Amino acid sequence: MATFSEIIKSNTPVLVDFFATWCGPCKMMSPILDEVKGKVGESVTIIKVDVDKNPSAASAFNVMGVPTLILFKGGEVKWRQSGIVPAVQLENVLKSHV
């Protein structure tokens, strides 16, 4: 299994959803991510990182609140936003980096 740093260094854009199981807005983000994944398919990798189980990953990227979405490509942060992101906006962001 690839490590987190290996995954985000991919040339395929990788959207990381930093979330917590106790977070209400995070639960609302989940179906949005599923919908967007259905539209972008294999052109974007979407992974979820539980900040309570992976505090080092969260602190490495200064994630202070959840949900926080960060888009990586080739190991670089291309976009980030905290809070709920509407599916249309998220889809447009992802397509602009494919």
C-alpha cells in the first residue's frame, strides 16, 4: 500500500478530505464527494484522512478545522478550502487541474 506522501506526489490530481467522524459538516461532505467522484472518474483520486487517527498528516498541512479539502498534484498543493464545498464548485476545481 502506498504511503500518504507517495499518493500525493502522483501526477494524477489527488483530493484529500481531512475529516473527523464526530464532525457534522464532514458527514454532509461525504455524498458530495461521492457525486463528484462519479463525474470525474479515474481522472482524480479522492482519499479521506481522519484527523483523529492521522494527526501528523493534518498538522503537516496546517489543517485547523474539518472538513478541509486539499488538492495535490505532483506533491504540490494546488487548491485548498475548509468547510462544505458545493459539488459543482468542487467539480470545476478538479477539472481545471486534470
